[in-house]
Amino acid sequence: MQKNSKTLVIGFLIIVIIALVVTLMGGITGRNVSDKAIISVEPKFVNAGEYIDITIKPTTSGFNKMYRICDGRTDSCRVEYPFKCGEYKCNQPLTVRYKTHADWDGLYYVKAFDYKNEEWVKSYFTVVNE
């Protein structure tokens, strides 16, 4: 009877260890997989002619390497510029710096196409021209 109890305890411990390894596998591999693509612009308020930092965090399918900067009032895109990444898409997080134009004033947004969700992801910022 005691031999069966030891076997049962050892079997239970093995199952617990396997469950822990499987649960922690994401942390061990270092991969941070997300189903939501993120694009952000900092600072949110900038003087005309100053720089903005554009950061992307793509999904597993990536972003199109071309981003656009558009006028928030008219939705007309004034700039189309490539991220410095793969041939046609970006699969890794990155940040680029872009100098706003001296004649810009008002609400603008940066957008890039997310392949996984098949949609444009946007982030808004305001340019002040004094």
C-alpha cells in the first residue's frame, strides 16, 4: 500500500512540474505575442518644425513598412515614408524620428497598415504653429 502512495505522489509532482514548464514557456522564449498592433506618437503636442517619435509594436503578421502622416481635419495624407525594416513589412517593434513641417498647424495622425487585423492603425498628435 505504501509503494502505491509513493508512486501516486511522484506522478502528481511530475504533472505539476510539466504544467509549470508549459505555463512559463512564454516567459522563457522571450516572445511577446500580441493580437493588437500599436502605433504611438510622442510628444502629443509639438511645435511646427520639431521632431516626433513614431513607435510601432506589430502583431505576428507585421505592419506595412510604409507609414503615412495625415491631416486630422481633411484626412488627406501629406507624407508617405518607409520604416527602416524588411522589404515590405515590419515584424519587430521600432521607433523612428520624423521632423514636422514648419507650415503645419492643427491635428494630424500617423497611420500604418496592420496585416494581421487588416486595418489601419492610427495615433494622433497636434502641431502648434506660433
